[in-house]
Amino acid sequence: MKDFFSYPFTKILGLYFAWWVFWALVQSTVIHRLGLKWELSLVDAFISNGLLAFACFATVMIYRYYQPGRHNLIYRFLYAIGITILFCVTFRIVMKSFLSYDNEYLLFLEKSMPVRFIVSLLVISFVTLLNWMWNNLQEQKEQERRRTDSEKYIKEAELARLRQQLQPHFLFNSLNSISALAGTKPDEARKMIQQLSDFLRGTLKRDEQQTVSLKEELEHLKLYLEIEKVRFGHRLNITVEVEPENLVATIPPLLMQPIVENAIKFGLYDTIGEVTISVFAHIKEQHLIIEVRNPFDSATLEANQGTGFGLSSIQRRLFLLYARNDLMTTEKKNKHFITTLKIPQK
């Protein structure tokens, strides 16, 4: 029932009824000026307009449940002619039944039937055309909605897959480090297990969020870095420079961890000394700018190529979220590998 009254034509039944009364009065006035009495003019106008209104309503309801194809417009035209003929025959029979005693009116009725046929055909054709246009518009909107929903679900599925791709080597290395510490430093091993548990729990929680504040992202990054510091000890130093007012900026979750992990890999794996990984963040022109810098050995192949593992997935995530390919850049400068993110802010 709710769907019935939500149909556009039934929503305006009150206005349509008022229009029917108005037009019936106008028609009765015209018929009266042609020489008929007011009583006959009113009966003629209200009955003819009532039957025509019923024919239009029936047309709307029929086309609601049956829609010929776009290329079968001839069916709609034949229907309009058929329903017009039916209207004229019905009206003629009804009026002859009610006013069979008035020869003057019966003569007027016969003479006016061609005009009535043309007018009713135009009205019913207009309603048919209007209904066809409306249903085409609704069909196009529905197809667009399905296409948009399909693209949305595909994008969400790909985003979920990318977010859930925690680098296996990080988990394996952490478990290997825990295994190595379990025999010699059990307290450190237990601490690392707890840290790994907190990190994975936070990762699962952030999988459900579209964006988080920079403060939340840095707190989650801190859990990851604590694990890495257990592995690398004093060799790993991290500096984070962010103004307090910029901590409320938003960022897709789990975006910084793969970038910092990439920096640690290329900054520490090929050296035995201390290495400092630097993270800078600031707002510029409605974008959150994040830079991650790490020293690198120019002889390392991956650094020479200017890409690291995980960066391609970050690039893909940013494109899916913002439809832009310029939100992540990498460069080598003064023996540092710099990864820069530009996150649009609302």
C-alpha cells in the first residue's frame, strides 16, 4: 500500500480531482454556449470527464505493470486508439441511457462524437507518452544506481583486501624474534608478544573505519615501532615532528605503517650502525602532507629503483579513495629516500 501511494500519479490525485472539476465546469460552460441547457451541459461534462479520467488512470496502472520495449512504441499508439474508442462507445451508451428522452441532446451527441474522439485521443496519448517517459527515466536511474552500487562494492572489496594485506614478512620476522628471545630473554619475548597482540588488535579494529585522525594513526604506528625496536634495539631511532593542531587531520587507517616499514627495510637491513627514520607532517593547501625519510645505500637495487614493497598498494588505495594518482611520490635526495603523501582534507 505504501508503494502504491508513493507512485507519482497517485500522489497528486487531489490536485488531479480539482483539475477534473475545473475542466468539467469549463466544458459545461462551452457546451451551454453551444445551445444546451445548463443541466444537460453539467451532466455531459462531468460524465465525459469522469470516464476520461478513469481511462487515464487505467492507462497509468496498466503501464505500471506492463511496459512494452522501447522499440515497440506502436503498441502504445494502438493502445491509445483502442482505449479512446472504448471511451467513446461507453460514453455514448451511457448518455443515451440517461438522456434517451431528449432528442435535441442526442442530436448534439452524435455531431460531437468526432470532436470528442480527437480530444480524448490526444489526452490519452499524452498520458501514455508521459508514462513512457517517466518509466524510461526511472529505468535509467535504476540502472545508474545498480552500476554505482556495483562499482562501490567492488571498490570496497578491493580496499578491504589492500587494508588486510599485512606484510607476511613482518609477522614472520616478529615471530622469529620472539622465538629467539624466548630462550635468552623471556621477559622481552613476553613483552613483544603483548605488543604484537595489541598491534594486530588495532589493525583489525581500524579495518572497519574509513578514516582516522592523524593522532590515532600515529598511536597505532607507535605500537608497530615498539615491536621493531625490540628487534633492532638501539640501532633504530624514530623522530616524529607534528604540530599539535595538525593531529586532528584525517587519514585512511593503516596507511603509514607500510611506508615506515619500507623505510626501516631499506634504512636498516643493509647497515650495522644506527639509523634514524624521520616522519614529518603538516597541513598545506587543504592537504595533510606526510614525509617519511630514511637513509639508503645507493648501491641497493631497490632504492635505486625508487620503489619499495607495499608502496604500490598504498598508491592503489589512495586512487580508490580519492580518484587521484598524484597523492604519493618518492624521491632520492642527499642519500635519503623520501616518501611523500598528500591526503585531501574536507
